[in-house]
Amino acid sequence: MSDLDSDLDSAFDPGSFRSLGHRVVDLLADHMAAAARREGPVLPPFTPMQSMDRWPADFPARGGEDPIALLARVVSDSNHLHHPCYVGHQVTSPLPWSALLDFAGAFLNNGSAVYEMGPVSTAMERSVVRWFAGRIGFDPLLADGVLTHGGSAGNLTALLAARQHAASCDVWEEGVTPAGALCLIASDQTHYSVRRSAQIMGLGGRSVVSVPTDTRYRMRLDALAASLRNAKAEGCTVVAVVASAGSTATGAIDPLDAIAELCAEYGVWLHVDGAHGGGAVVSDRLRTALRGIERADSVVIDAHKMLLAPALATLVVFQNGRRSFETFSQQAVYIFGGQDPTETWYDLAQRTLECTKRMLGLQVYASLKVLGTSFFAAYVERMYDLGRAFGELVAQRPHWELATVPEGNIVCFRYAPPHFANANEFQAHVREAIVREGSYYLVKTSLRGKTYLRCTLINPRTELSDLEALLLRVEAEA
């Protein structure tokens, strides 16, 4: 037997795998328990260069590193999203069950480009898309869509379909030049992936018409109407209006119903970027804040934000399911055999950027099956209620300011006593001090010339007392 044969036998030994798997789960369970007790720093205090020194590229020819010791160091040095004082970016502390599903999917490694490579995940994905279509308010039998690796890919997927729909020619074959002037309309609070999508599509960043927002950072309807009129007068074809259902900076929800009315009047595609706030469709109570989303042509929802899934898993749902096949209207004869893509809906690479996809449907489908839809509705409601309670707490304290009354679980706030010479500088300073000591992980944002501290309340174990202690910590720094 060669060394390789021996090494392969060892690497693929079921008994060793079982033992190692138990030790990995024990390590992660211990970490989760310690995080729940609020032990240790949220983010370890290593600079990028210090991290490079701690993780050098000194790979041995014959291995030999203890795997559990190595993984323990990974856990220790990582950002601890399961810590209740993680209130930073819009990435959730994933459900243990959902993380195990992700592990199982990685082990099975069934891609989802063609049905034969991922029969189970393909069926699960379609069922998940249809269920969410119903929650959005679409007809589940007419709607369709896919799961992509993240909201940026999701927005691009939807906007490519919108471009194909709006253009006067087949842009896939002829390019964008024969189509004439094309533009996108979005608010000044829209996620940067929309502008990036326009650049990827060959429209250029300047093709994105920025619509100003109101005092609550929601798209202004008068400005949108003016932008639509101007585009028509200038002979520019509007590919889509992009509305936010939970903007990244503040969580603001654009007036979707009124925007849909304007889009219908001008015959323009409405895309709703609900990467963050779209998850609220699982709740009957919160769904009312998204009134009008059912009139969209396409909707994006990130399961790795408000549905407790590991990153990345994004739903892209089209009201008219046939439009989902226009995103990538190409033929790969060696895979798809030149058939009508609507007849071979089960070969998902016809509708996604990715030619190889992980089993994205597995972690969403099996989580809904095992935990139930009410579990997720209750979780989202709790996080939204916590956001509003925290907003009220901030508003009641002297010298604190809210950027806007929270609509969900994103809260932007700042401490600005009148004697501060530079309140913006203080927010940046206190945020850096808190993150460096590891007591909390939060971020900051800039809104209309003011710097705010920003919390996304996404960890189900975060409590109002944690947030009150954060305010006290900021005041102590002052």
C-alpha cells in the first residue's frame, strides 16, 4: 500500500470521522454556552497584521497539526456572533440545527446546477421559494425563483431579468448599446450592490438615478415621480425602480404600495430589496409594514439575516415565474440539451449566476420543517420589538439622539451633550474603544453629516439590559 492509499484510508475512515465530529460539536457547544453567559470578548483585539502573524502560511508537507486544537484557536480568534453583545452587522448567529444542516450539505456536496447533481436540494429550493412567494402575496403557482449566495448576487439576478424585460433588444446577444439609454432608479439609502449591479451589467454607475429620502430615510414619492418623468422625457428606458424593505443603514421601509402605483403608471419593473426586512413576511403582525410588496415584480430576502440561517442563502422571487428564466437566457447544450428552460425548471443553473451552488434549499427547508413557521415569526417579532424598545430607551435619556424612530431591529443613535466640541469624532472614538476592549461589537454609520452608532439586534439572546449597559458604557467614556 502506498503512502497516499494509507493517508486516504485514514482521512476517510468513518470511525475517525465520527470521533472527530463529536469533538467538534463539543467544542462549538462549549463556545455557545460560554457566549450565552457573556464570557470573553465579542471580537478579539487583533489587528490585521497580528492576525497574519498568528495564521502564517507555513503548511507542512506531512501535516500533523492537532485538528481540535487548530479549530479551538479559530473559534477563539473569530468574531463571536453567538455572544448577546454582538449587535453589529446584519449577519445572524445561526441556529445550531441550521448550522448542522449546512455541515451536512457540505458533506453531501450536491450541487444544484442540474437536477441530477442535487435532486433533494432542487426540490427543497423550489418548495421554499413557493412558500415565500405565498407569504409575499404572490400566487405560488405563478411565481418562481431561486436561491443565490447572498443579497448582492440576488439583486444582480433580479435586475438582469428586469434589464432583459425592459430592453428593446436581446442584450445577452447584442449587448446594451443597441438598447439605447438604460437607467435604474433607487433611493439615496439603497444598498451599494444596486450600483455595483448597474456597473456589472454595463450600464455604468452614473445610470443609477438617486432619489432623495424623507426625514425617516424613506424614498420620497414626489422625487420618484419627477425621476420617472425626467427619464421618459429624456428617452431613457428605466430598467427598474429599486425600493428598500429595510435599508441597510437605518432599516427604513420605503412606501412600497405608493411606489408600486407609480411603477404601474409608467410601466416600470419594481424590484424590492428586502434582504434584511423582507424576512418579516413570515409574521402576520409585521407583514402589514410591507404592504405593497405583493405588487413587486421581484423580491430579494436574505435567510442569513432574519431567518437564522448560516451565510449565505438569499431568496430571489419573481411574481411572474417566467421572468426568472430571462435572467440568463443562454443555452449550454452539453448540460441543458437546448430545451425550453421553463420545461426544465429543475436545472437551476439556467437562472442563477452560479454554475455550482451549495445545497441552499436544505438549511431553509429543513429548519422550517423541524422548528415550524411560528418559531421564525416569533423570533422576528421579538427582535423588532426589542429594536423599538431600545429606540424608546435612547429617546428618554438626556443628550441622546436617534437618527429616526426604528421601524425594526436596526437602531442608529448618538450621544451628543451640548458641551461636545465634535460629537461626530466622539462616536467614532467610543465605538473603537468599545470594540477594542471586546465588551460589545457594534458599528457606525454616517447620515446627513452626522455620525451615529448603529446596532442590528439579531442575536436572539440579546436583552434590553445589555443595550442599557451599552448606553452606560458610552456615557462613561464621555
